[in-house]
Amino acid sequence: MKTLLVALSFAAVCAGVPVQAADSEQTPEPAASLEELDRRLADTFRKGKVPGVSVTIIENGQIVLTKGYGFADLKTKRPVTPDTVFRAGSISKSFTAIGVMMLVEEGKLSLDAKLVDLMPELQYDNPWEKTDPIRLVHLLEHTTGFDDITFRHYFLEGKDVPLSDAVNQYGPYKSRWRPGTMTSYCNAGPVIVGRIIEKASGQKFQDFIASRLTGPLGMDSAYWTREPQITNRLSKSYKNTDGDEEPFVEILARPSGSLNVTSKDLAKLPLLMLGRGTLDARTYLSTASIERIERPETNDGARAGLKYGYGLGNMIYAGKKGIFHGHDGGIDGFVSKYEYAPGQDAGFVVMANLGSEEVFNAGEEIRSYLERNFPESRAAAAPLAPTQLEQLTGFYQSITPRQQMLAIIDSIFGWQVARARDGELEFNDTKRIHIGNNLFQKPDKAVPNIVFVPSGDDMLMFTPTGAERKVPLPELVGKAALATVYVVALVLSALYMLIWIPSAFLGRLTDRGGVTIRLLPWLAILSTVAVAGLAIVGFQGADLAQIGKPGPLGWALYGATLATPVLGALALIRTTIGAPNARILVRGIAWLSSIATLAFAGYLWAHGWIGIRLWE
């Protein structure tokens, strides 16, 4: 299942979604010199078969390395150079947020402004609008409760489509919880923000950013669409290490993920942030605005003290000694990341033309190198009493899925475990240190990354990317029992049919009770396997074109989800009223398979999967 989830994250890359590496349990020993780091990076990319990478490193407030590794085009063997342009993906959101803060400082926007006032023409559904309206800040911090873009949105493209039209194509917009309470990453939010920038500034989004930010910063390679000025410098991108190319898609969501830029030009962004809004004697933002960009505020976890999460187009990364800020990005096979450490005058940019774990391993390598001379920065432990620990232990599941249609995956497989061991908390078998106020961090990290918050009868756990609910014991037992019944029914049905079909064909068994009491329950339980199998193929192994648009795979999944309740009901009817002469074993297996199928169908219905059409 881990493979499936990884596949889903790489599928999201195609839509300009950030790809965050999981917290590494083992960070490398830092390189002793820049030369050694260079050799390590080259080795990492070579072993990972990453076609091309561009790296820029900042120390003491200066760029100390800008280098290309590998090829921008595998066919022509065009090398990556400091002038090679990559797609930055969701790093684009950092520029969008800075643009907002520029207008805030000019008095043309307010972070607390209501969306309904900023864009009265936008249709959205917020059931809590009267008491908890959606505000501009919620769009930037991903706390609107909106669903992330879905598979059909991946194919929205058009270089010249204005944002005034684009915002309507990424809907429908509906808050799934009170805005400003929980985080769930949503690529549609910054698209709306981009349109708000246009209305407040009187300029097209890309023109405003170019005239106010990328142009003055000297980011000559920065374009939001593929223009002639960068075409010959643009790297190819790849689906895999075999060299299969990814197509270039001009997405409508430009404020979320369409920026094209070199790593040395992109490095001017962390330099600006390190300078607290000033670079090369020119001030773009105040220090207060920079600090607000870096600080998450609008979710209950942040209000409980968790400062690890999404700010305004800005994310926090925990190092061993220091706290880094920045953003990840991915689109059309490209992946990128930039990080910087405020107060330490250090940072880096990594841009690659293949989505690969090695790219993020390289980020770990660079971060470890930059931290080697950082002072230690770690809060003292604050032990909890056994009774307090007991309140936190248990099984947790996400309540903030990025795509609601995929919540069913978390519901089945997305279990997180918190347990008390030797007077300390372990989360997913990793020791966590309590530093006070239910905040926990890993022993080798400089900042806490989870906080527990009581909410009525529930215990919620906030992470940098969302929230999880402690599952009550009765609910946990019920889910386990249903899962057990289903697995037993599946195994028994499969074993019986493996025996009965060939035996019946050879005439060695009678058909007491009829054939349908044997076939219908088997077909019913088989339909559940078909749903799961088609989902795995669609989300893991298929091209997005097969599921983001009507096609054989999508229609097959649609049909299988409809067939499951129908076959389950027919099988149950046949078993209960139509087979009095069948053997007890036959009726027992048939009844169990029918009930298991209907329970599975009920689960699909509860998560909106009956008759699901992934292109809608």
C-alpha cells in the first residue's frame, strides 16, 4: 500500500502539487567541504539515474555553488548548465504570496478580507459562512477546507486562458470543515488568489509579478508560460529512468504551479527571504511581512503552538539543528525545492527533470552540510505522567484528505499508531519527545512536528499537513471485525470455487441447490476485488490520461462499483429464499460472501464511490 500512496503523490506532481519527502529517520553525516558535497550529489544523482539536476547553494548570504548535473535532453545529450530552465511547480505559490503581501503593505488588500467581498462573482459553498467566512489568508494557508484539484483538472490547459475564466474551471468549491480550523493542501486556492491580485493591482497576474518581483530581482529566466526567450534553454522532463518524456502542459493554474526558471535565478528568492525582504539594497517587503509569510496561523494546530506547517506560500522543514523554510514543487515530471535558514544566511535550490527520491535525498545532504556549523537549537524534554500519555495513545486516521474521493484509502489503510513505551510516546515506531503543551518532536529534529488537541469527546492530532482523529475503541473493533469478515469470505469463496468449478465441469459433484447459489455470491465478492484492482491500476500503474478522461479503465471502475451492490443484493436474495436444498456449507459460504459484498458496497457508498466517474 505504501507503493500506492507514493504513486498517488507522483500523480499529483502532474498538477503542480508539492512533493514533500517524509521525515528521514537517518540523516547523512555532513560533508566536510563543498567539494565533498559536490561529489556526493553527483553520486546520488548518478545512482538514482536522474537525467538532469541543477543545484544552487547559499552560504554566508552568498551563492557559493551553481552547478548542473547530467542532461537536460537525453536524446541530444544537451548538458544541464546554470542557464538551464526547469519548471518550478508549486514553488510558484511563494511568488503569489509575496505578491499578496506587497498589496497588503500598500493597503490594497487585507489578509482578513472576506472572499465574498473580494470576489462576489465566485460561486462557492461554505456552510459556516455566517460565523466563519472564508478569508484571503485561508486561501494562502490551505485552510479553506476546499478539495484539492481532481483528476479532470489535470487536463485543463491553455496558455492564453485568463484567470477570470480559470477560477471557474477548478471548482466546485466547497468547505468540508470550518474555514480556519484545519489544513488540507489545495492547488485551487492560489488560483483564486492570483485573480484577487489582478483585481487589486489592475494588472495581469504574471505582469504584476514580473514588474514588481522577478524583474527587479533580475530573474531573467522567470516566465509563467513557455516563451521563445526560454524555449531553447528549457530542460526536457521524464516519466521514468528509461527516458520516456513527459509532455509539457500549459496549465491554467499559473499562480499555483507554472513558473519556469533557472536554479540560480530562483536562488534570489531565498536570498530575499534571508535578507528579510531586502536584496541588493532594494526593499521589496518589510521584515514583519516576511515573518508573517513564514508563520502558520489559521489552523487549530498552529493555535495550539505547532509552528511546523504551511504559512503563506511557505513551508517549514525541520533540520537536526536548524529550522528551514521554503517550498517544494512538481509538474510534468519536474521536481524542485528551495530552502533557507533565517538567521543563518544559508539555503539552497534543487531542480530536476525527473520525480525521484534521490532529489529529496540530495536536499537532505545539502541541509546537513549547511547545518554543520549551526548552533544547537532544541527544546528541553517535559515528561508526561502515565495517565496523560494514555490519553494520547491509540490509532489515528486522517480527517483532512486532500481529495475527498481518496479518503476511502486513508480509511482502510491510513492508520497511524501512537503508543506509550518506557514512559515516552512512540508514533509510528519512532520515539517522540514531549516539549510541553502536548507538542512532540523527534529526538534528532529542531522543531516539534505534531501536537495533540482535545476537541469535545475526540482527541485530534495535528501534523504539518493536516489533522487526524483518534479512533474510539468500539469503532476500531467494528472496522476490524468487518475487515475480518470480508477477508474470511473472500478466502472461503475463492477456495470453494477453485474446488467446485473444475469438479463440476468433470461431473464429480452435484449441483444441489442450483448453480446460481454458487456463482452469484462468487461473482459478487469478485466484483469487490475488481473495484480494488481497478483502483490500484488507475492510481498506481496507469497514465493519468486513462483516469482523468472517460476511457476503458474509468468506465470499468464505474461499472464495477455499480455491479457490487447489485450482485451483492441478488446473491443475498438467492441465498436466503431460493436455495432450500443447498448444502449447509454452500449456503454458509454464499451467505457470508453476500453479506461481505454488501458491507463493502456500503463502505463504497459512504465514501461516494458507487458509480464514481473519476473524470467528473
